[in-house]
Amino acid sequence: MTFKDHFSERATLYAAYRPRYPNALFEFLASLTREHHTALDCGTGNGQAAIGLADHFDRVIATDPSPAQIQNATPHRKIEYRVAPADSSGLPARSVDLVTAAQSLHWFEPGAFFAEAKRVLIRDGAIAVWGYGDPVIDDVRLHETLHAFNRGLLEAYWYPERKILLDGYSAVSFPFDEVKTPAFELEMRWTLPELEGYLRTWSATARFMADHGTDPVKQVEKSLAADWGDPATRRVIRWPLALRAGQNPTS
């Protein structure tokens, strides 16, 4: 599987400014498995999902093909970070209770990843893949400004794989016994500098900078500042989360 490295150069920003997943998500994931010995998180980035899994599993193996992402990962006594692609974990067969891919499936070759998941999962193990799309700010004017930046200035710079994510992975063939999932969303209370840091983690931002030699976030920060008020004011930002989960077929 070819590694599409769009984030290594921004691994430090990624670690600092990506939103965190809700605790309720990990409680649901833990309910899918009878045992809670080992979880495998593929495409872990800096470990955003692995940290949540560590609250519910004895051991978490967190893999990413980017050495820079792994170097910036959050240390945790239960987490073992490894540089490895999603379709080749290096783990023994039937050794994992849960496999996850958070905000990363659209960068994988799904068939190869799912084959690896089936290989390492125990017979009654589970898998979950999820992602989030465009942010929504709690102020109409601020949201309109951010939307124009995202879907106007940067629209041509998003990779085509993003559409798979925005569609909630609904078009991806899912070869597991799928289960009904609750609705979840991410929520952060961010200052204006924190939001700007997040915008600089976007792959579209990086592509714009590579083409133009300028930071596009600087073009939107003045407009945001005009309606934000005190930059240290914390505003609510939400992302709807799309989740697919299932059990490993026993046959």
C-alpha cells in the first residue's frame, strides 16, 4: 500500500492543535469487545485515539507510517507506538480485541487494511473507523468566514480522498458484521490562536502554501479577528463525527 505522506512536515502542529475525541466514543468502542487486552490503532498520527483507547484496554499498539508523527506522539505507559503501515502491523494473527482507524481510513487502501484487521482480530473482536469533516463555530458570522475560507479559497487544494471522509465512509465496502452506532460529535472551546493553529494542520493549507509561498491562514485571520473580539475568548467549535463499527465474522 503506497504511503501518502501529507502530514509529516506538520506533525508538531498536528500534535498541538487537532481536536480531541469524546470519552463517550471510547466507552462505546469498549462495549463492542468481550475482552480488553489489546487494541490496535492504525494511522494513529500523534496518538489522538490511542490515548482514549488506553483508558479501556490493557495495551494499545498505535501505528503510523510517518516517523515524524510517531516522534511527536503523546507518551503513555499503556501505548506502544510503532512506525508501520495500516496493512502490515507486524502483529501475530488473532492477537487483537479491537482495531481502529481514526480520521485516517480515507488515506488507506481499504481492502488491504480490512484484510489485515481480519487477520489480527480475535474471532469475536471488533473494528471501528471514524472521521470528522468541516468545523462549525457557534457564531454565525465567524462560521460564514471560516466556511468561505475552507470551501472557497482552499477548495481546490483539498485532496480528492477527503470526499470519502465527508461522505462518512458510507461508500466504502465494510466486510464486517456492522452494528448500529450512536451519534457523536467533537467539541472544543478554542481561542482564536488555537483555531488558527488547527487551520494550519490542514493538508489543503499545506498545498496552498507550496503553490503560492504564502500562508493562507493569514488571509482569513484578520476577518476572524474582526468578529471574534478578545482573541483569548474561548468559542465553541464542533465537528460531527461519522462512525462505522462491526464485529469480526466468526466463520
